[in-house]
Amino acid sequence: MPMSHAQMYERVLASDASCNGRFFTGVLTTGIYCLPSCRARKPKAENIRFFPSCQAAREAGLRACKKCHPDDFEHGADPVLETVEALVAEVRAEPRKFPDARAIVRRSGFGATRVFELFRLHYHTTPADLLAGARVAAARRMLLGAADGGTSGGGGRRQKTGRAMPLPDVAAAAGFESQSAFHAHFRRLNGLTPSACRELGADDDATAARGFTVTLPAGYPLALLWRTLGRDPLGVTENLKGGVFRAAIRIGADGAPALLTMRFEDGGRVRATCSRGPAHEAHAVVARVLGLSQDTAAFARLARRRGFARLVKGREGLRLVQTVSAFDGLAWAIIGQQINLPFAFQLRQRLALHAGEPAGDGLVALPAPATVAALSPETLCALKFSRQKADYLINAARLIVSGRLDLEGLRELSATRAERVLAAVRGLGPWSVNYLMMRSLGFADCVPYGDTGLTGGLQLLMKLEQRPGADATRRLMSVFSPHRSLATAHLWQMKSNFPGAIPSSTTSAPQNTIGKTNE
């Protein structure tokens, strides 16, 4: 829909990247035109003119901004983003080459402030945190035998692989300067020690069946986790009973169904087993479900610093529960559009029972993308799917099967790139894209615009007379960047009976329905 000058100006103040390409911003006092997301100082409303294209801005006598490069964006190129992505790829490939965040800044060619800005914008993190995560990931690969600890050395002798290397050598090869830092970071992100992780390296089913134990961080709010895991008491794909969570997942190279069991024990421990498949893959699922990689302490500090201590009071360790797979999240985002939560659960159950596969203990895994891609819209319509939902879900599955959409691979991309890929999928709008990125891909700074659980929480927190609209939501949520995903989780708890409620059509409608079609 056409946007007014005031609406476009709101988007500029929010540095809204979703409006890049929809219009371009011309600053009459400087003679420069920019993308709406440009992080340069915001001009006054009376000094701005909006243009439909770069050509129109040039014809008005303006020149392109050298910070956001609007011409490159219009032509499909984004040199700044590509530079940052190349730098991050280098850090992740060889983290030991970067002793600290300053080394990343020096390698980038940008100033320190600019680098921190770019990392927050495109990766939802800081250079130091990304480096720490890269080191842990590199160590994990070595411990599991997925990466070689070294190649042939002098005299034809072959160095030990990561699975055989002493832990101090693994730490050094990953770039950690001390054993204490290695163990602290590794346990925080994985919930187990490096030596326990090494034991998950075997690919046989017996290792997964024996299981592993994850230690929860101190202060982990189990009650809130259980509230989310048990929100569908009649679920056929997952359930929570008596402190035991069971989920039908797909695991291994063949993507066959398996039963994942998580038993919550005293002392903040979770004992997990999987009926088949590689144990390290089962552990990755458990770590995502528990949200171990989320920096809850940093968000709590930010909330208090911003004057919103009551938002986190009593639930400082709240995590955003992740779906067991990216495709599960995609299916849920499409199925849940424009309907109430109980009916969304019913549709998900019908899909699983019709086309899924048994995983054990009475649970059924959602059908794989290839199975969904082979369905006809009429088949889903017979299960009470709308024709539109059926088309969206089948189309998305076919994109995955054809290789045009690497859904799991989006986790490794920049948030900016992942958002652009998802936004190009028919049926995924702003709410769906952000919901999928935060609930399934683990990005830290997303806002599911249009979600009434979110806007209701903002209304209560900010003491507003009415729920904020999209522009007001962008502005209000900006104070929580780069932790807006966790902010959303806390705001859901303030207003909704179900964490992660689906958006509503009107402010007076139930809080667990979607209002706008995500097209």
C-alpha cells in the first residue's frame, strides 16, 4: 500500500531495512540520497524528500550516500554486507588468527564504531561474542572429529586429529588463550564439558540411545520452559508429561524419524536420549530447544539500564524456545497464519497424522519437505487447510527439495541475508519471517511485527492507552536492540497465556490469532 510522508519518515527513524528498495531517502540539506536503513544521522522531516528510485533522486540533483550505497543495493549488490560476510567467514574458519575483537576491527578496514554497528545490524552480535562463538564451534568440530586437528607434519608424521588431541591442544587450536576460558565458554553454549562433547562423536545409534546430560545455567526458569513445551496437551509430534519432554524429530543424513526424550532431573540437569541417529545432532537439537546460546544476562542488563527492570524481574534467565528444526518452524509459521492457536494445533496434528512417520512412543514426526512437496493442495484442503495455506506450504517445500531454499543453511548466513532469502518466499511476510528467524534459526534481534502478544506486552510495559501500531512498535522495540528476540519473549510473558502467541486481526480479538495475511 502507498505510504505517506509521515509513515516513510517513521521507517527512516527506525532504520527499517525492510523498506530498502521500496523508496529512497533524499536529504535536501546535504544533497545526498540514502537507503531507509542508513545509520547516518537522521535529518529533520522537513529536510527529507522521498523517491521511488535512485534515478529519480539523481534527476533531482542528489548524489549517492557513500555509507549505505543505495545504487549498489538497487542493482542487487551490497558491497558493505559482502565485506562483513567475508570477514565473518574468515573468523569462523580460523578463529585462532584473531586474538581479540581488535584484530577483527583491524582486518575489516573500518573504524571500531562502524564495525560494531555492522556486526549488530547484520549478525545481531558483537565482534567479541561472534569470535567466542566461532572458537567454541571450531573446538566442537575438532572434538567430534568433523575437523582434522592437523595434517601431515615434518618427517611424514601425521598429527593427531581433534578427537585424539589433548584438550589443551584443542583449546589452543581453536584460539583460546586459557583452559578456564575454553571450558567456561564451551559449557555456557553447550551445557556440557568438552570431554563430554567428545564422547558424542560416534555416529552409531547406540551412542544416542545411551544419551548425554546437559547442565542448565543457574537460575534457568524451568516453569516457563515447561509452559511453552506443554502448550499443546494433545500434541502428536511432541508432548510434556511428568517432567519428561518427548519430541518426534528427523535426524541423520537420511532424515529418518527418531524419538528424542528429555528428562528434567534435580540439580538443573537434563538427561537426553535419542532412539537413533548421531548423538551430536541430538545434542544440537536439545541445545536449541533449551536456548543455551542466548545471552540472557546481557539482555537483563540492557533492560535494567533502559529503565525496564520490571520486564525481566523474576525471569532473568528466560530463553526463547527454539523449534526442533527449521522446517518445523516454517510449517508452523505458515499453518498459524490468520487462525486461532487451537485450530493451528489441529492443522499441524492432521498434517503429521496424514503424511508423517511414527517416531516411537505414539508420536509422529512431521512429514519431510519431500513428502510435503509431493502433496496436492486438494489433499491439504481435505484436512481443512485453506487453499492459500496449502499453496504456501507446498511451494515452500518444493523450494527446499529443489535446492533453491537451504533452510537449515540460513543459520550460518548473516541475519540480513537470511531475512532477504525468507522474504522472497511466497507466503512469508514480516511476521512469518521474523518469527521463523527468532524461533527456528536463533537470530537475536528480530521482532514479529503484528503479533498481539508483543503489542499487548508493550502496551502494558509502556503504560500506553492503546496497542502500538507497526511504526510505534518499531520505535518502542528499538531500545532493546540487539536483543529484541529476547525482549519479545519477555513481552509475551507479560500479556499472553501462551508464549509466542500468534498475531490477532484486531486489538480486541483473542491474543492467539493472526490478523494480516503474510504475503
